[in-house]
Amino acid sequence: MLVALSATVVSSFLLLYKTRAARKYGSLALKTDASNSIKDVLTSVTAFLGIALSKYFNIVQTDAIAGIIISIFVFTMVYTIVKEAYLVLLDACQCTEILTDIENVAKALNMLSMCTTSA
């Protein structure tokens, strides 16, 4: 229990530090790492509660329920991270100005190739 409680305190401080750094530098990597720290804090609290309820109140099922809750935390955080980062990982662009410029260049090249083939 002491380990789970210590992990909660350390993860909380890391969460605050990473969140401030992510805002300061506008970094997606730091933002993702900060959300991972949120998961760490919630996981540590859930593990602490599961162990405490199981040990002090003799409720054996709380350990298994805590494990299920922790797995749900992990899956939701992974989904959120993948949802935010997949465009960056695929080198996708959401900038309408850049996409419009690319379309204009492609159209101009298409017109140019039509002019050279007809001549």
C-alpha cells in the first residue's frame, strides 16, 4: 500500500511538471506524456483503494475490480493518444491553406502537361 501511495504522490508531481512544460513549449509529445501521467495517478489511486478495501474490509473482489478499472483507464488513454497523434504519425496535413496551394500547383501542372501534349 505504501508503494501505491508513494507512486500517487510522485506521479502527481510529474503530471504538474509535464503539463506546464507542454503548455509552455506547445509540444504534442509532452502533452501525451502528461496524459500518461494522469493515467499513472489514477492507476495508483485505484490500486491503493483496491488493496486497502481488500485488506482492511476483507472484500476480496475489490482487487479484481480495481484491475478491471485500471485496464479501462489504460484503454481510454491509449485511444485518446492514438486519436490525437495518428495524423502526425502518418504525416497528414490539416492546413487548408497548404492543401489549397497544393491543389493549385497540381491543376497548373495538369494544364501545363495538356498544353505540351497538344502541341
